Amino acid sequence: MTLPALSRTTDPFPGSAADAAVLVVPDISDSIDSLAAYPGLAESLAAVGFTGAASAFARVYAPDVTSVPLAVVGAGASPTAAAVRNAVGAALRTLTGFETVSLSLASGLEGFADAAAEGAVLGGHRFDGYKADPPKARARNVVLHADISDESISRANAVGAAVALVKDLVNVPAEWQSPAQLAQSAADSVDGLDVSVEIFDEKALAEQGFGGILGVGQGSDRPPRLVRLDYSPAGALRHIALVGKGITFDTGGLSLKPAASMVGMKFDMAGAATALAALRAVAALRVPVRMTAWLCITDNMPSGRAIRPGDILRMLDDTTVEVTNTDAEGRLVLADGLVAASREHPDVIIDVATLTGAIVAALGHRHTGVFGDDATVAEFLAAADAVDEPAWHMPLPAYLEDAMDSPIADLQNANMGDRMGGASYAGLFLQRFIGRTSDADDAPRIPWVHLDIAGSSEHNGAPYGFIEKGPTGAMVRSIIAFADASHQEARS
């Protein structure tokens, strides 16, 4: 993994140790006042037709500004934090081959230093990969010339590292990432933090009754795992539980996927990686909120041992589920995780999963589908909006409840007679496994949010902003922001 180390300085731009420099400018079509401090730069930009449009990037010759290579990137007209974050991300993603890069904001953009810091770490990350001839490296050090606190620098580094962790884990081929290996990677990633880790192997899962995880995993030669991570700082006023889908490879099981649909199914553990990364960042930042993550990890493979359509699985809460589609496996492992999380009576449960192709059909590849009770969904959407991650409130229509009825079990996992509304059907299925706020039978259900990241977790188009082709780390920043907001709400 290549992830730049971010630091700050009050020294003049660019720094004496810099190998290259990046300057973020607003749209200069109507005025060049923001470039007054950089002699000759306006003329150099005009010569190449650069206007400062959002994320526009240009290498320019400006000897009166700096003796090192200079890249200028645009924040567009009426710049926002999102525009600056994307501009810096695009610059650090594009400007390769330099060890140390100085970064500065032109006049008028000084208030966006926090966004610039985050964009630098997000855009500077690269998964090293397995190529014999690797591409030019991105910067290993980024020095931000801005009035920004050490706390903001630490936060940008922690958030960037969390998103990078998701990308790195998701990029690893399934041959090198069995459930046991992913579980160990999760434990290793929080080493040194105030996080307790418990790994349940197949024997422990069987003893405790995790029928969903075991059922999905029984077709594989690589047995499943459940990982529980707990960050419990003294004085925490809120407890957030995360449940992540961790299918290390999804063939569809006996309901086998077509060949083209199976490509990229190593990505199907992105939900577990997201839950892990968010908890790691919250612990690293010492957010005074308790956070517990349940990572439900298994392969979904066809074999003589695999579950068959029509088989019955008994979930952790004794609910029986008729498996009508073995490729609707994510909801089966999440069901166990939701029951386990509910038993601790947290203040809110957030599950995150690459769950349905239906959400991609509904929202495309950038928005995350957000399901749950209205009040908690509204809180989560506010957090996502605060960090500029696209998300959309999706319905849980009651009329679909009848389609979950099975003639021989409590539920069926898929509606094979009507595939429409599949993302909402999956959300309603998960809702059945949300427990109550206390052991009392009449206690209300625990507030809950379900994040379907099947579309938003992977980008297959041209790079933009700090996003490049491959895993995106979507929703990590939103969950961190939700934890921050939960702490503030608990204090008020």
C-alpha cells in the first residue's frame, strides 16, 4: 500500500524539501485576483487555456513561483469542501513520480484546508498490486501549507488510512484471502489500538448456533469465521454496532452466477472491510463512542456439501429460513450478525453490505441505498451529506412482507416469483432480525440502518476526484461522521 504521510507547515510555499508542488485555485475565468501572490502564473495558465474548472489539472512552467515542477488544479466556480477535496485528490492521484509534494490553496480557498488535507490522503493512496512493471509511485509525503490544526491533520490521516484499508483488503485476490486470513487481517489492523478482538471459528459458530454463516459456508473447503471487534472507551454515552457482510468469494453457490457476473466477486467482502475500517478510525481518533463490529466472513461455493434451494437454515435466534436462492446469501450471514449485535442492546445498529444487484439498477454506481427506520436514516443521511458521500433513502414497503412467507419455514430468503424491488425485499428480510432495546417483549426495536453498497463500493469508469477504478471505500467516512454526530447528540 502506498499512502502519503500528511503534515502541515507555515513556511512559504513551496517547501524547500519539495520535489513538486500543487496549487489549488478557484475558477479564474472572470478574475485572477486569487493568483496575485504568484508572479506570472496567470499568464502561464492562460497560455494553456486553464480556467480553474472543477478538478481541471495542468502542469505549468512558472519559474517565478517555484523551481520545482508545479501542478495547478481547479476547484471550480463557487468552490465547496467537496470540490476542494476532489480537486486535491485528483492532483495527488495524477501527479506521480515525486517523493515529497507541497500543497497550497490560492487566495479565497483558505477555509477549505480540512477538505484539502483529506483529499490529499484519499487521492494519494494506491494499492501496490501485482504488476511486474508497476506504475510510477504517488507522493509518499504531502506537506500542506495552510492554517490547519494538528487535530485536523491527524483526522485526515486516520480517515484516509481507513478508506485505504478497505481498498487494500478488497483488492486482494480471493485465493490469498480465505475467511481465516481475512479474520486475521482484521485483528492485525487494530493491533496497538484500544480494541478487543474475538474470532469465532467453525466449531464455536456451531456451538453457539450461527446457522446462517455456517450454512452459507458449508460448501467451501475454507471454513467460515465471525470476528467481533469492540472499542469501548471510558465515559462513552452511545453504543453503535456495525455488522458487515464478508463473503470472501461469491460464486452464487448452487444457484451459480453466470461467468461474467462472477468476475469481481472477491469484492463481496467490502461490507465487512467497511465496518472494520470505520471502527479502526473511530478508535484511532479516540471518538468517545463505543463501537462494536461483527464481521460475518465466509465463502459461498458450490460443492457436494453446499446448501441447496429448498434447504432450511436455523438462524442464531432460531428463526427458520427456506433458502430459495443460494445466491441471496449475504442476508443469511447478516441475519446471524444482526441477532448477535442485538443481544448487546446497542443504541443503533448499522449493517453494511454489497447486498443486491437491484440497488445498482435503482441508484447506479455512486449512491448508496439507505434503509431503516425513518429517524435513524435521516440522522445517517445528514452524516453522509456532511462528508459529501452520495446516499439515498430507500423504502421498506409493507406489501412485500407477504412475499417472505414460506410454506415450510418462518421465512424464505428470496422472492423467486417476482424479482422486482429486490433491494427492499432484502432490507425487509434483515429487519426481521433486529432485536429490541431491552429484554422486555414490548420494548421498541433497536434503531437500525441498512447500507446497500453494491453499486457505490466499486467504480469501473474513468477516475474522478480522489476516486479511481476499483474499490472506493464508500460509507467509511459517513459512518465515522455518524459516530461523531452521535457523540455530540449524546452530550447535548
